[in-house]
Amino acid sequence: MSDLKKPVPLPFGYTFLSGAIAGCTELLLLYPLDVVKTRQQLHTGKGGVGMMATFRSIVATEGASRLYRGIVPPLMLEAPKRAVKFGANGYWGNLITSNGQRKNTQLLATLTGCAAGATESVVVTPFELVKIRLQDKSSTFAGPLDVIRHSLKTSGPLGLYQGMESTFWRHFWWNGGYFGAIFWVKSLLPKPERGEILNNLAAGTVGGFVGTSLNTPFDVVKTRIQLKGTGEWAYPALFKIAKQEGFSGLYKGFAPKVLRLAPGGGVLLLVVEALSTVFRNYLGPPYI
């Protein structure tokens, strides 16, 4: 197929909408697992409370609605976050492969994902900070605006970017693992005659698992730094936690996190690809 016959990329508005719908769908379905994950990560000391015990404790002592506390910031973030994720991945992919003139490889797909994650981290840091401070068990904030006012009052405008460096590494490794694994899985699966629903679901799920396995230690560090507003750096903080709480301390909250982001990664890719196909058919040539 010549370059002239290749479908052109979708306009930004359609990519934005696809990512927004996919992200909001995944978030609304699986957000309670994120609350449970945060509670486990904030538990210091060796050992910890199991996922189901944490879940039951929240419902019994705080009510089921607490499982959706702090959802407003990430829900507001989903549209720009997913647009940045997939938009940046496309941008860096075109740059690294010289607009397709250089064949994409496993290494390039992973590097592209890492670059997309680094870009995404700039957008998500303030929203993550607000979400973490609302999800904390001892939180007394009335809502997102209360967190923002407090942060601006105590730390100034840059206070909303506390934990930026650890957030950078969290998204750098997750996106590298996610998009790298998607490339790898798709290269192993036979191309179906009709649609790629199962391929996309499988590739996205594996990608979500790999990304979560790589970035959970940085997520633990980020969560604690953003809650306390400390100026710690990610890698020294990793060694500190490992020394004080053992290696398992770096993976606190892994079970609910992976149960959300493995199938969540599959849902995300599935919805994005499905909507992209709908939009391409609606727009017709040269997008098909």
C-alpha cells in the first residue's frame, strides 16, 4: 500500500473525544479500586491490610459513597489526560519514526510510550495531588476547591505540583510498559479477518498489567509525597521504603491497582479503537 493510500490521522477533536469517552468509562467502572489502592499505599510500616479487608473497612466505617470520594478531579481530568496520552504517543511516534519512514520496533514503541508518559505527567500532577488528599482516611477537606485553596495558601502556586518528579516517573514507566506491551502482544496475535476487538482487549489488558507492575513503586512514593507535601526525590524515597518496610512495601496497593488498570487498559484501548473506527467510517476517505 502506498503512502497516499494510507488513512490519514483523525482530526484532534475526534481523538480527544475518543480518549475522553474511553477514560471516563474506565474510571466510572473501576474507581473504587483506586480508593482502596491509595489507602493501602498510605499505610506505613511492615505488612499491611489486605485489599478486601480495606474495602470492607471503608464501607463499614465510612459508607459506600466514600469509595467515590475524590472522583471529581480525575473525572475532570480524563478528557485532557487521555487526549494527551494518545496524542503524545502519536506525536512522539511520528517524530521517532520520521513519520513512518523508519519501521517501528519493540524498542521504539516502548520509548514512544515513555515519552508520552513524561508529557502526560505535566497535566496530571495537580489533579493527582487533589485526589490523594481527598482519598486519605483522615481527610477533612470539604472538596477539591478546598484542597486547592489550602495548597495555594500554604505552598503557593507551585504547591499544586508537589510530587511532580515522582509523578513523572510513574507515568514514564507505565506508558512505556503499556504501549510497549501492546506492540509486542499485537505482533504475536494473528490478524483477524473481521475487526480487532479481542486483539485490542488482550493487548490493552497485558499492557495495563505490565505498566502497573513497572510503576507501582513510584506510585507508592508519589502518593506519600503528595499527601505530606514533602520535597523528597523518587529514587531515594524508594530505597527508604524498601529499607524500612521491606520490598513488599513498594508494592502496597498492587492488587486493587492491577485489578483496575489491567482490565482498564484493555477497556481503554478497546473503546479508543472502536470509536476511532466509527469516526473514520463517518468521515469517510481519506480517513478510512
